[in-house]
Amino acid sequence: MGACQIRKYEENKGAVVIRVENNPLAIALGKTDEPMCHYLRAYWTGLVSEALEREVECTETRCMSKGDPHCEFVIVKQASKQVANGNDRN
Ligand SMILES: [Zn+2]
């Protein structure tokens, strides 16, 4: 995660917003036309999915490589699905 700084973490209306500043991955990528932090998106998806014990969908709405001042990820719960085999874990 390097020098990532999480500035914002809030959960309301079923959405979690995570803002990452000084994202070394995005800085290294340089200028692109679309959010490029697929690694971080997968990371947050897995983390929040585990924490909430349900499937979530993560979208990077802002990205430093796109020229935004920070990267921002919006994570919403998938209402229709539940994480499988939740009962099998200890
Ligand atoms: Zn990004």
C-alpha cells in the first residue's frame, strides 16, 4: 500500500467511500483517461466483502492518474447476493 493515506471512510445508505491520497500506484501510472487502480479496487472489494460478510461492488470514481487530486472508491453492497459458505467458517 506504500504511502497511501486513507482520508475518508464512511458508511451510509449502504455505501462505503474510501479516499486514497498520495497513491504511489496511480502516480507511477502517469496520465490515463480512466481510473487505473484495479489492484486497489480488488483489494477494497475483498476487504469490505470480508468485513461485511456479503458481496460488494467497488467502483473507482476518481483517480489520480486521471488528473483527480486523489483516488476515490465507492463500495456498495450487492443486495441480492450473500457470500457463499459463510456458515462453514470458524
Ligand atoms: Zn486511482
